[in-house]
Amino acid sequence: MAIGDVPLVPPSTAVLVAFVNIFAPGIGTLILGFSRNNSDVVLTGILQLLATFLVFGWIWAIVWSWFLYTKSKNVIELL
């Protein structure tokens, strides 16, 4: 997974997804995927959720959230 695979969202959305992913790994990603009707993001959220039991999913969700937030800064620059 590269930062280019992460969707472009407003910073407030990125922070909300990150907050949810910290306490419920994969759930924030799932919500984002369903709200954007993006099957790739939904699949990522499902895999993060399933991998949470191996601790890998929790780390993956946090890293993915960081990528989402980093990329969201581009939204501000585009405005």
C-alpha cells in the first residue's frame, strides 16, 4: 500500500477516521469506504479489522490513517 492508494479527503475527515481507527481499527476505514462508495477502501477496512487480532491490523489502521491525514493536507493547498 502506498500513499497514492489512499483517497483524498478533507483534513477534518482524515482526523475523524484516524480517531476511530485508533480505538476500533478498520471501522473508520470501513465508514470512509462506504461513505465514498469505494470498494477498495472498504476491502482495506475489512482486512484491517480482521488483522486486528494479530495486532498487525491496528498498526496498519494507524499508518493508513497517517497517510490519509498527510494526503489531506493537499486539499488545503488546492483551495
